[in-house]
Amino acid sequence: MLVLKNVSKTYDKTKKAVDDISLEVKKGEIIGFIGPNGAGKTTTIKMITGIIAPTEGVIEINGVDISKAPVDAKKNFAYVPDHPTIFDAIKGIDYLNFMADMYDVSIEDRKERVEKFTKAFQIYHALSQTINSYSHGMRQKLLISGALLSNPKLFILDEPMVGLDPHSARVLKDLMREHCEKGGTVFFSSHGLEVVENLCDRVAMIHKGKLIACDVVENIKQSNDKTLEEVFLEMTKDA
């Protein structure tokens, strides 16, 4: 579903923010992408989503090279960034309809999905209000709801739990698992290592631009006596 082949990103001709990453995310998986601040997580995600281009390497989404066929590749995923930046002079429902139009979601399907997701996140009552009246958390929930409307094959999230209350965080975790059980794929970055440990099928760890681990949690931990957080701190102690 998602394949990175020897992907690097170099800034100022010398500084490698991402250094020769190769990774494959399979259909039906939830992959947690973790690393210290400045490790290259967001840069990697921006390359996957086509926001920035890699200096080297190939990124394929559902078999489509995003550098060669960006529109076709982007039809296969939905993306929620780490900051809920959004044009806020429109109503919540207008934003959702715009997202549904972009992905050719039928009127019948969008009505059902809008109701399902916004009621689960408890923002259904606010859809007639302009987004500039929303709190940070409400904007985050609107972005997530909009991303899910197209029932994307690949769901990409950058720090999705930030700003969510405990109820909404649980709703999102349930939706992520439900998405994968239906054949979808989830790739998300997080500093919440307990969430990653309990939710993910595999974990990819990046440090100083290099992928230093990618495996099931049990193999990365190597011992049931340690938590993922303890192993993470040991592996990135020079961060």
C-alpha cells in the first residue's frame, strides 16, 4: 500500500533531514511512526503526501509513484496534518462538503458519513457554525472527519491525538482500527508511545533522519520487562 525506497531529503545541500529510508506498509496495517523532535517524522510525511519532493528515492502509494502521477497517488490517501490549519471563514458543513466534492463522494454516502463521524466526535451540533468559532480540538475533529469521508485506502495522520479530549482520542483509535479491519491502512506519527504500543501492528522508529527500527513492538522491546517508552529512550538517548 505504501512503499518508500531509499528516500532522502537534503536541505542546504549538506543537511540530511531524512537519510535513505526504505519502508513498506501493507494493507490492513496500523503503523506507528515515532522519533524525537527533529528526527525527520514530519519531513517524511510531507514527502509521502507530496507536499515536498524527496531529494532521492521513490515513494509509491497503492503502486503509484507520487512524483510521476501525483493526482492519481493522492486519490488513494487522506491526510491530517499536525496543526489544524484550515480556512475558517466558512461553516463546518461547507468544509465537509468541499472535502466530499474533492473525492467524488456521493450525496448519500457523504450524508451518512458526516453524521457518523461528527456525532462520534461530538461536533455535529456545530456544523452550522463558522469554523473560526471552533476550539483547537473541534478543528482537529473536523479535519479528521473530513479526511475519513472518502473512505481512503491509506489514512495518514501527523500527531493526530494532540488537542483531542480523552473521549475523542478513544473514538479516533477505534476508527483507525475499524478502518484497517475493513482493509484500509493507517500510518501515523505520535509522541504518545503508550498509544503506539497498544494500537499498532508495527512500529517504525526514526532518529537523526535514519530508520533505526521497524518491527512489531515485541521484537523492538526484546523483553516483556521493558515498555516501548523505555526502549525508545535507550535507542535515542543521544537525541
